[in-house]
Amino acid sequence: LHGGTIDAQSPGPGAGSTFTVTLPLARQERLKQNAEREQAAVAIRPLSILVVDDNLDAAHTLAALLEINGHQVAVAENANAALA
């Protein structure tokens, strides 16, 4: 899907193997355009998101990242709290 190649070589049994994965470099301009489109999409449609995780530190960290991107976020620490 990325336009790359995979090559596997071995000199024989017990001699090990070498696997080479080659991916083409992305054009800087295409990366910049994709980033701009993603930022515009976030700015246009903020979402209401419920983060459910029993690890409250992880849940609040994820919530903070989502809020930075313009979303409204609530946190619940278990399924019962999420359903409520």
C-alpha cells in the first residue's frame, strides 16, 4: 500500500537471515497538505467524546489531548459511570 518492497535473503540453514523493508520517502509538500487538511477538519467539526478507562491518569491525559484539538471531552472510570 505504501509502494515499498520487502526482500528476504539467507545464505543457508543455520546462517541467519536478512530482511530488508524499503519504503519510499513521502514528499514534504504532501505531508504538509495532509496536516493542514486534518487541522481544518478538526477546527470545523469539534466532537463530544466520552473517554472510558479504569486508569484515570491515562483517561485524563487522553482527554487533555483531545481538548487541545477542540473537542468536548468527558471522562468515566468504568462502564456504569459511562452509561450514567
